[in-house]
Amino acid sequence: QVVRSMGEPSAASDSPSRYNVEDLVQKAQEFLAEIPPQEDLAQRFLERALELEPANPDVLDAYGELMSHLNETERAIMVLKKSVELAPAANPAKYMYLAQMLSGRQALEYAKVGVTMMEGEASRTPEMNQQLAAAYCHVVELYMTDLCDEPEAQEQCEKALQLARAADENNVEVLTSLATYKKTIGEVEEARMWIQQAVARIRSCGGDLDVLPTFEVRSNVSRVLLDLGLTEEALEILHALLDEDDEDFQVWHTLGCAHHFKKDRACGEECVERLRGLLANGDQDAAAELVEMVDDLERELSQLPEADDEAEPDDVDGSMD
């Protein structure tokens, strides 16, 4: 990852027209590797690459993945499906992106193709094993959500979790998936054990972004911690995430929920203020559901006693509204 210094010339003046397709994709990846990622520039360069070679699967994959990250779901699905048609045997990642954006049986079918492709690699690197483990975790998530009423759901969850551990036993995403599954079937103490192992793995990375799990994975860890009543550990993860990106809506919302569980009205209301600022500034898509999330959090916080009352926090039962 590259941190762009304030004195460094901006890349905004760099014209995509100067580059061939391969270089355009490379430049886009460089923009995305900066801290913070230069997503607008990456999009410009990839769209220029698409103009030059609209049937290039590598370009389609890169652009589709970026659109997925930017929550341009319809465009991402369209582009990645085109890549599947043009090069069905290349790049299992596109199948996993499609599985994450789609739902139900359709998502499961794409996930199965991606998993099969990764399993078929003759020799897998540690990074490939990590990707395979994440793919199995997505299968678990599907069977705990969209497909939870299927008769084979529990069996398939346990099978996928076993395969995920075989692929990458100490993977934080795998440990978190195990914790979520165990809580779902009522084994709360075992769930806490698994999520605490995930926290230990995160701590062992120090602050090294090159070895830490992704921002999204750690954000999910914080939500599972909160769901299991491990509020202090959740706060630790959340504050570290805000040190990296203090404009992430989901992290601020989870932090607000954590303060609500601790009955810290003042800190919770600060989170609400930040959330409304993010929505007002256009840093997030101000969809009705996001506004409703903030309204609900504010309403719950308003029912807490004022700070002067110094009420003692109640034990958290692990459930999130």
C-alpha cells in the first residue's frame, strides 16, 4: 500500500489517453493501493480501458470488482456476467463477487463454481488458501441467511466450515464465521471462544496493514463481538478501524450501538452526530434505510438516562436490535 504525501503531485492531471490497456489497468490498481484509495481515478482509467477493449475479460473483472466496492451493484453484475460469458474458466474471484451481490440459489451456484475453480489449483499459495477459506465462509453465510430454511442448511454450514478451516485454519474470517454459526445454533460460549480467537489474531498483527485482515472483515468482527456481549473488545476493534478511516458509516453505527449497550448516552449521541454528518455531506448514499438506522439508534439512546445520573451499565445479552 502507498501513502500519498501532501507534497506529492496529484495524479488527477494524469490523462488515461496516454496509456495502453495493460498500463491503464496497472495504473488503476496503483490508485486503489494508495491510502486513501483514489477510486475516482481508478474508475476513469478502467473506463478508458473498457472503451479500448470492451471484450477484455481482465478489464471487465477489474472494473466489475471496483463497481462492487463502490456499491454500483447493477453495473458490477452486468460487467462480471459478461466476463463469465467471455472467459468462464478464468479468475474465480469474479464468481465470488457475483455470489456476494446476488442472493439465494443463484448466489450459491456462482459460489460453487468459484470454489471448484480454486480447489482445482494444482498448488495454492497462502493467499489463494485465504481466498478459498473466504469463499467457504460465504457459502456458510448463504445457508445462514437466504437458504436458512433449506433442509440441508445446518449440514452444509458445518461442511463448509470444516473445509474453510482445512484451507486456512487461523483465518480471522473463518474464526468469525464459526462464531456466528455457533451463536445461531445456541452455543454462545463456544461462539465467544471463536471470536476471541479472531481478536487474538488481529492483535498479533499489530498495526501492520499488510498483514491485518481487511477493513471489512475486522468491521464484521466488531459486530459479532457486540452481538455476543463482548463490548470492550468490540470498542478496541472499532477505534482501530476509525484510525484508518473515520468516514465509514457502518463503523460509526456499530460504535454507536456499542455505546448504547454500555449505556453511554453522550458518546452514543456523538456517533449519531457523525452519522448524520456523513449522510448530509454525501459521503454515503443517503438511502432511506440508512437514515432509518440512524433514527432508530438515536431513539434508543434517548431512552437512556443522562450522564449525570451515572447509571451502571447492564449486562449485554448479545442481541442487537
